[in-house]
Amino acid sequence: MPTSGFSWTDIEDIVDALIEAHPDRDPMTLRFPELTGMVEALEDFEPRDGQVVNEKILEAIQAAWCEEAE
């Protein structure tokens, strides 16, 4: 059964949800542990079994968020 949520590799979905949930946050001021917690707290976030976050994914989220915020 397909899931309606998104996981760590769904960067665009994560960024859209973060912008909606935290419109006044500057992504460049976030440390990765805080960004990780913000993503994991998103309503539609559903990490796939065995999937873990790494620095490369967090950097991609942060960069995409900065780009969208401009």
C-alpha cells in the first residue's frame, strides 16, 4: 500500500512543508540537529524502513530551503 507521506529523499516536499510550518525561520541559522528535528516533526514525514538522514541530505534540504526563500 503506497504511503501519502514523504521521506528524507523527498527534498522538495520537505522544503515546502518546512516553509509552511516555519515561514519566518532562516534556514541558514539552523544547526543540523535542529533541522533534523523540524523535519521529523512534520505531519506528513514518514521515513522509510532503514532510511537514515546524513549530512548530505540535510545540506540539500537547507540549500533548497534557502533557494525557495529568496
